[in-house]
Amino acid sequence: MVNSAVTPGAAAPAYSNELADLILSAYESGASRPGSRLPAERQLAADLSVTRTMVRHALAVLQAEGRISREVGRGTFLRAVNAQRAASPAGRDAASSDDFGPADVMAARRLIEPQVLPLVVAWATTRDFDELRRCLEGGDAAESAEEFEVWDFALHHSIVAASRNQLVLRMYDAVERARRGELWGSLKRRNDSRERRALYQADHLNLVDALCARELARAVEAMDTHLARVEANLLGAVAQDPTG
């Protein structure tokens, strides 16, 4: 049963991040504690006056952030998370996102992401590698482009976070804000396909395998291959339709 933080029948935000916040505010307080089970998707949709698809996308955001766990045959449960994870992957303030052209975003990603891998190989912990695998599993289970993008975002964030360098992570935050911008999001949505998602996921698998084995050369090659694929898909689409 939804608590007083939400009035049944009231209009709820349509965007996944905002709806994720609303679910947390409704169920992460009062009698609900870590380990408590959330209502089923159908009940959440009825309580918050949104569609089940919208609820599913919001739950994907929360799962990628480590706020909830979804267990087959049992349900969805609140998790205790530390402050760093709670503040990380999906980002909440979409309204303040910075919009940059996709070429600038990709140039920045190709400067930062391969270069952070030596730090990951040197300093990542077993818990960091477990988080990479969790994000990888989330991408495998994603049922839509929106859910896959949430897990893609979470995986790349977790790789940079595994460097154990807070200054690098703070620098990467600018890239993440750009990825939350409308220009990047619109281009990704227009050029999505199941085939491309499958290729991206295969890239992710190769990358995570190399990192977990602490094989730096293979990890750098996997990251370069992946970013080149993303860049070719996105910038190729811009070249074909320069007016957007």
C-alpha cells in the first residue's frame, strides 16, 4: 500500500528518472526498510497512475543504481546502498543536463575511457568487478532500448568508478551529463535497433571479461572497439541526416 508521500490517482512524472524518485519517496520511508518488498508492477502502476511500461523503466533505473533487487519468482526488494552508489549512475537532474554535439561527446569519451583502464586493472576490487558483472547482467535482461541505455550508462560509470580515483570520476561526470542531454538521447533513440544493442552487449562482455582478468591490453582493445562502434553508428547517422 502506498504511503502518504503519494496520492493515488495523482499525476506522476512520465520520465523514468523522475518516476524512480517518486517510487523511492513513496516506499523507501516509513515502514519500508532495506529488504522490504515493493508492490508488483501492476500495483505500482495503479498507485502512481502510470503505465506498467513506465514503471518497468523506472525500476530498471533503480536496479541499475543498486537501489532495488529484482528476484525471479520472489519480487522486487529495497536494498541498502552507500552514498556514492545512490548518487551515481542514472543521475537525477536531467533538467540541468548539458547538451553537446555527439562528436564532442565521443571525442571526450575516447580520451577518457580507454585511458582510465590501467587504473582499473591496478586498483579495482572484487566488489568493483562484481558491480561490472551486475551491470552486464542487467543489460542482458533489458527488454527495451530505454532499459538497455540505463544499464549501458551504469556499466561505463562503474568502470570509471573502479579506477578508485575520485578526481577522474568527477571529470567523467561532465561526460555523463552530456549523455543525459537531449541531443545525445534523441540520436540514440533514432538509431536504436536490437542488432546494435546485441553488438554493444557483446562488446561489453569482452570488456568486462578482460578487466576481471586484469588483462590491460585486451581491455583497452575492447574499449577502443566498442567506442569506435558507437561513434560510427551515431556520427554516421548525423552525416546521413545533418538537419536532425
